[in-house]
Amino acid sequence: MLASKQKRRLKIKKRIKGIVVGTTDSPRLTVFRSNKEIYASLIDDVKRVVICAASSLEKDISGKKKKVTKIEKASLVGSLIAERAVSAGVKTCCFDRNGYLYHGRVKSLADSARKGGLNF
């Protein structure tokens, strides 16, 4: 069952990658989620550079004393990536959900990035 889930996600990822392309004006906001952590990065596919990145492993997020749920971590990562993107001069981007369903942690990250000032 696990192999078929991974194959399905990779197939969706490949289809999305053919459509969503990050440019200098509108970079690609990509999300990767593991079982415990979540990562987000803004990528310019034309120049092949990462503009900025954020993850739930950073001290700002993981250094909290109280227990934080995975959805709350994703929300914090979304606001952090939005803050870094705005400081780098990026206002708009393309959202690449990386083959994951748009609910739960992925949706929480996207919503908080929108609240932080990113348009997609």
C-alpha cells in the first residue's frame, strides 16, 4: 500500500511540475512534509536558485516550550516564509503543493502565507 501511495504522489507531483513554473517575478512556493516536520521554500526555476526557505526545525518554531501540533507548526512556517519573502522583495508566487492533498498542514501553511502578505 505504501509503494502505491508514493507512486500516486510522484505522479501528481510530476503533473503539477509541468504546469507550475517559478519565475523571477513569481517564484514557486514549494512544500515538503514529512511525518513530523514541514518545509517550505521559494524557488526561481529560471535562475535555479532558492530565494528563501523555512522549516519547522528552526529555533523560532521548534524552540517553543509548550507542545505545538503539526498544523500549528505549519502555520508558523507559513508566516515565517511569508515574512522572509516580503523582506526579499517577493509579493506574488505560484503555490506548488508537491503532490500532497490541499488540506491539513498544507492548507494551514498556505493560508498563513497569504495572511503574511504573499499572493497566490
